Amino acid sequence: MVRVKLEDVCERGTSNLKMSDVTDLSGNYPIYGAAGYIGNVDFYHQINPYVAIVKDGAGIGRAMLCPAQSSIIGTMQYLLPKKNILPRYLYYVVKYMHLEKYFTGATIPHIYFKDYKNETFNLEALERQKEIVTVLEKCEKVIEYRKRELNELDSLIKARFVEMFYEKGYPVLKWNDVFITTTGKLDSNASVEKGAYPFFYLFKRAIEN
């Protein structure tokens, strides 16, 4: 195991494709955007698997593993694995680096490879990488299963609530009868690093979701 920088294991790639360039196309090769799979087109830009990073707008820093013979649109960035790292291992590494912390810009946030390329992590030998990836994939499957369970339980609670209270003669109140609603007057520039008090704004919530 060695300690390396992100730039030691991958190369940056860019895309100039826009949504309007691919909306009406069809083909055998997938194309991806910030929200995931968009559709198929009749060309591809990357012949091998790679990691894609959302670099512009809401959700910046989010990573996804994309298959061979596919492409991304311009709001994303390619991280092309070198021979010393498996694509899926790179995906897990980047996913947990929380690259959104490198954002700049208040209206439309951006992140740049030059700012996060020096992030460091432990690089294992390729065989060990395979073992680690196998374990993490199993963990992700368990997490996904638990999330489905929680969603089903949430639906059950809502159904029980309706069953208990709907059309039972209880008074129906308006939102303003129960809550006092106000709006904030600050924007993201008001945030202070290591400040004493928590500050929440829409962009932060978009990242966390």
C-alpha cells in the first residue's frame, strides 16, 4: 500500500456535449448527465470504463461509474483511470472524498480538477483492490436493501395515518393556522468556514440529497 494523490491514478477529460446535442439521437452507446443515464446515441467518447464527476451546478462532486463505450455531457468531467487502479476502486475513492468542498461560485457552483487533484488516499495493489471492491459492493447492496425497507415502512406509516384520521370528523386547518413561515435574507456568501452557528442554504441541501 502506498499513499498517492488523485492525479497519480487518473487523468482529467472534458466533454463539450450539450443536452440539446443528444436529445433526439439514438443508437447503441449510452450517454450520462448529472442525474445519471440520459439515453443512447450513435457514438461514444470513451472506449474504457471511467469515473464521471458532476462539475457544474447542483450536485457537484457527485461521482458515478460509467461503462466502456459511453460518453458524458459537458456539465460533467471524465476521470480516466491509469493502469495502477481499477475503475471501480477509483469510483469508491472519489465518492468518499466529498469533492463538493472545493466548489467556487455562488450562483452556479463549479469544481475544478486543479483544485482537488492533490487529494490523497491509500492505493493498494490491483489484487487487493479487487478484494476491497468486492466487499464494498456487498455493503452497497445491503444499504440499498435497507433503504427500500425504510421506504416501504414510510409508505405504511402514511397509509396508517390516512386510515386513522381521514374523514373522521377532525378539524382541517390551513398551513398558516399551524406554522409561522419566514424566508431567509442571506445567500451562500454569508457562510463562514468554522463559524459557531450552522447555516443552511439550498445548494448545500442539493449536495447532501
